Amino acid sequence: MNQVQARQAVLADLQVLAPLLDAYRVFYGSDSDVEAASQFLLERFNKGESVLFIAIAADTAVGFCQLYPSFSSVSLARTFILNDLYVMESYRKQGIATMLLKAAVEFAKDHGALRLTLSTAITNRTAQSLYEHAGWIRDQDFYVYSLKLSA
């Protein structure tokens, strides 16, 4: 395996992050649109609305994860939502996703977060196995609901 490094992404990484976000979206059934992915990430950077981590192997961006800040009113504490995790197919099974998860966990701890939460597709057994192996526990107490607001 090439030497891989995971670090917090910065605005200068936008050009290499956008194709990764686009590939992630295509994986989940969206149409490819690298420009829209780039604009979306640019907004997140400019508004400070998310924290991104990027994995680099031999000067190539090969994966990313994205955290969104949140809070728990019940616990009166900061939380983060791990909304996105993606590694290019040719770089999977090399520990890169685990490296990105660890970077996200360390960031959340350093910022005093009570917890990280995530959701994944019920059919994505590979991701479920990764999360469970990393110590994440599937929620047995709450159902998740969503309300679609636009097409």
C-alpha cells in the first residue's frame, strides 16, 4: 500500500475533493455533477458549516469524510454527524476508511463533542461492518424519520 495520510481538508483541497464527493453521490444513485459538488463544498467551506477530512496517497486524493456540527438539547452538549465517508474503489480494504474515521473521532473529541452519529444504507453491509469493527453501536432505542421537502 502507498503511504496514506489523512488530514483535515482546507479550501485549497476543493478541486480534489469535488470529484470524490461526486463519486460518493453517484454511489448512492445521484447523477454525476462535479461542478455542483464543487459549489456545495465551497459553500460549506465559506460558511464554516462542515469539517472535512481527506485521505492522500502518493499525491492523489483517495477518500474523504465530512462532519456536520450539531447539539444535543437533552445532554446540553456538542455532537457531530458523520454524514459522508467515501474511499475510491481501487483504494478500499487498505484501512483508509478507518484512518478517516479515526481523524473524525479525534477532531470531535478535541472539540468537546459528546458523540458522533451516522447513518448508512440498510443494504450497505460493508460500511456497517466497518463501523461496528471500529466500535460504533447501531441504535436500538430510536427510529429515524425524515420528511422530504422538495423533489
